[in-house]
Amino acid sequence: MTPKELVQSFYDSDALYNSTTLAEFLHPDVILEWNSSKGFLKKNKEELLQLADELKIGYEAFVVQIHQIIAEDNLVSVHYTHFGTTIENPNHINRLAYFFVIWEIQDGKLYKGYQMSQLP
């Protein structure tokens, strides 16, 4: 699988809110540096798995709409919008945030991520 196919598969899966699926994509030494609307976050593998579990508690489902995905060697850039339906209102899909991320792939896994997000 190419790095681009790996990243596409990651966002097409339920990995963002399923820690079991997420663990399959993450390198053991993964680090995500995230500049969000609320400030800077740096998350390791365990913290990313915990975040996926937390998201699953409050949301019924997620959808990722990829606008652009570009790969060069072991780097993959993705521009996407993240949508979700809450447990309280599963019939209404909410735009959660806009994202841009660059993933570095190592050993066929997501190794280092540099992400920016903004609320809609």
C-alpha cells in the first residue's frame, strides 16, 4: 500500500472514533502536533487512542469529506472537513471542523502528523 493509499484508507475508515481501528494505523512512536482553534496540542499514541474513545461517547457517527490529498514520497497532505451526528440528534449532521494535516509515513504506519484545524 502506498502512503497515499494508507492515508486515504485511514480517513475512509472509522479510525477517528474507534480506537481499535485507529491502533492498526498508528506507528508505536506516533506524534501528532495539532494547532487547533483552542491552542497547541501534542498527542502520542495512547492519547490519540483515548481521544478516539472520547469521541465515540458523544457522537453517533462521523463522516470525513476529503477535498484534497497530495502525496510525495513518505509525506501525505490532506485537506478535509469533519462532520458528525450527536447521540442526542442522530438525524442532523453537524460540521465539526476544517482540517489540514501532513502525515509522515514510516513502516507503513502514521508516524508524525502536523495538523491545523478551525471550527466552522
